[in-house]
Amino acid sequence: MDTPAPSAAERFPNGPQSFPAAGANSLATISRRWLARGVDAVLIGVPVLLATSVVLVLQAAGDPSAEPADAAGPTAQAVTWGALVAVAVLYETVTVTLWGQTLGKLLLGIRVARQVNGRCPLWWEAAVRIALPGVVATVPHPLAKAAAMALYAAAMFDPLRRGVADRAAGTVVVRTR
């Protein structure tokens, strides 16, 4: 006897009730997610800031007549933000695609999973999760960084605790332990 195929609501987790209340595979808390993001920001930020500082100092030393903020070229702040976003996108895309988590997520006991099957995200899904807020943050507008943070903060109002980038990528963040 043939049974009908399950509906999309039956196949995919569509609410918090679809996940365990605690332990492995339960929804990660917002605080764990933000702490993991903070750990990753330090891991990425410190080396990038040091490297861009060295490059900018060497450039200034090589051309003493150059003004600090040359109107024809990018500012040090723009170069630094661009480098931070590029490294963050590469780091998070590779680690989340391969292992479902970054070092920060590993330390906090959480991972990123595809909502449709619980596996590690595909490379483009992992890239969307980090590139969307990263690109918004690099827009040369005073409110750009606040808008990027709002993309993450939207997770506080989603039943599955997904930010805008998670919704766009079809991912959810769950606990590993």
C-alpha cells in the first residue's frame, strides 16, 4: 500500500516544538550564539587589525609626503573593515561548511545545521550566513554597522532563534551537548 509523501511541515522542523527542549540538537540560546560570535571576532579581529596596522605604518614610512587620509584612496578604516569582512567570510564559510562550526561555536557547544536535514550547510549557505551582515557592515553609512547587528538581533524575535541571514540560508543553530 502506498503512503502519501509527507508534507513540508512534516519533513522540516517548523517550530521550536520540532527540537528537543534541552541537550544535543536543542536550539542554541541567543547568549551562546553571541558569545561564540564574540570569540570568533577576537580570533579574526586581532590578527587582521595587527596586519592592517603594520601595512598602513609601512606605507606611511615608505612615503612620508603622503597624507593620512588621502581623498583619492581608501581610508585606513575602510581597508580594515574590508579585510575583516573578507577574512570572516572565508573563515566562517570554510569551517561551517566542513564541520558545522567555527572555533567559537565549538567552544560554546553549538553548531550550524541545515534546517531541511540537520547536516552541515552547503558552502553557499555558510557564505550567506556571514556575508550578508558583513556586506551590510561595510556600507559607507553611519548606520551600517547598526543595521548589520539588527540582522543578528532579529533572532530574538524568531521562534527558531534564526537571524535574517539564517533564514536566508535555511539554517538553524543547535547545541552539540
